[in-house]
Amino acid sequence: MIITLTILLFLSVLLNIALLWYIYKLLRNMIEITDSFEDMRVKFIEFATHLKAINKVESFYGDPTITALIEHMKRLSGDIEDYTKLLVIYEDDIEQEEEDDNEN
């Protein structure tokens, strides 16, 4: 009986360690994805600014291709901002939970 309980306890400890390691890897992966997304967002904003500047140049003003690119960039920028709001909400929730834990 004691041997069986010892073996079960050992397996439980191993399983808990494996799960903690897996959760740690998942969280690191999520942080990397969030950081990469933020970098991509900044690059899109820079690209949109560049496109707008090109559209204001007299030789390109009103060019249908550039106008279409700007409209496409506006839609894409809106989608990125919507996704960013989701990430910010998620990060705010995590920070709030950490503050609640620290208060207790």
C-alpha cells in the first residue's frame, strides 16, 4: 500500500513539473507573439505614413493605384487596431489579476 502511494506521489510530482514547464513555454510563446505583433503594427503604421506622403506628391496625386493602396492600408490598419485592442484588454486583465493577488 505504501509503495503504491509513493509511486503515485512520484508520478503526480513528475506530471505537475511537466505541466508547469508546458505552461511556462506557452506563456513565453505568447509573449513572443505579442512582441512580434507590436513590431509588425509599427511597421504598418510607418508604411501607411509613407503611402500618404507619396499620395500628396503632385506627380502621384490622384493616381488610382496609390489611392487604392491607401484605402487598403486604412482597412488593414483598422483590423490591426481591433486586434491590438483585444491584446490590450487581455494584458489589462492579467495586470488586474496580478494586482489582486498582490493585495491578498
